[in-house]
Amino acid sequence: MAKNNENKLPKEFVTICPKCGSINVETDFSNPLNWAYGMPPNYQCNECGYAGKFFPQIDKDKVKEFQSELRKEELKKNQKALAIWAAQCAEHVLPYFEKKYPKDKRPRNAIKACRTWIRTGIFKMRDIRKASLDSHGAARKAVDLSARFAARAAGQAVATAHVPEHAFGASYYALKVVSTNPSDAGVKIGKELDWQSKHLPKNLRKSWKEWQSRRLPKNLRALMKKKA
Ligand SMILES: [Zn+2]
């Protein structure tokens, strides 16, 4: 039996913070009771400060998966707050669409459908899907780039009722709306970012930044850094 296992590397386990998924965790053995009675030690997360006895030990290869599950749970718990914010982000840039296409109410209706869901909590897949697709349809027909991205932002906002991460998509397209003119894109993105950040509840900002680092295209991130 020992022979067969000889070539296999033993699995490496790490202690992980159940709140934030960091593996920057300290073990505190200082309590003499732990020694005397064989009680589990206390752990403390150096990332978020959370302390407790129940920190899971997981296979090192599963850390990414664990973190991504935590993220999803966190976003699901905050889905309504995210939808409120996504609707605000989309509404903030809606004038870019409506100035060009005043008769086309599809993006406005998508934001409205998002808020109906926030208010009632009643999720009807068909309605949400239709409102989102309609707004993306409006985007496809829009020749003006800023108007097109504004309609996309509204389409993403309403989709937050289905998948919370779409809120970040709404913010992303709203940033694209103000970035179409290279001469002032940096400044405008900076302003829009500040505005979005102010409206997003503090506890969600870390997830937003994390999403940006994974999903935002390089050119947009470069412009964000240039902000005045
Ligand atoms: Zn932590």
C-alpha cells in the first residue's frame, strides 16, 4: 500500500477564512485551555480581521473555487442593493440615449422593470428577459456609440434581477458611455467612477473592484488610472 502512494504528492491543505476567503490566516495557540482540553485553536484572518474557531482546512487546489463560491454567495445576499445601484448607474447615463432617440423607451422601460422587481420582489423570468433583450435590441440599432452603451447599461441593470453580477456590467457600460471621446475620456470616466462608487454600499466595493480586475478590458482600466 505504501509503495503505490509513494509517487503521489501528498495533498497540501490550507486554512481559509470563511468570511472573505483569504488564506492569510493566523493560528492562535496561546489559550492554555486549548492545550489542556484539546479544544480547537482560535484563528484570525489577517485580511478582514474575522476571528473564530471554525476556519475550514481545504485542499490548496480548491482555494480559487472556494473564493469564487464565497463571492457568488455574497452577491446573492446583496442582490437587491446591487439592483438598486445598477438602475442608478444606468439611469445616470440614460440621457445619452434619449437625447438621440427620444421616442425609443426600451432602455427606460428596462430600468423601470428592474425597479419593479426591487419593489415587489416578484421575479418573472419572461418579463425580465424581455425587458433586457429589448434594451439590447435598442442598443444594436443605435448608431451613436454613447447611446448604444447607455442602452446596454439598462439591459444589464434589469438582468441583475436574474444574476447579481450583471450590476457590475451596468456600471461597466455606463463607464463606456462617457469614454467614447478620446480627448476627455479619462476625466469623464474619473467623474463617473466617483459617482458610481459613492452610490454603491461600502460592503460591496471590494467585490466590485475584484470584478473590475477580472473583467474590465485593459484599455478601460488604463483610462481609469488616468483619471484626473
Ligand atoms: Zn477574512
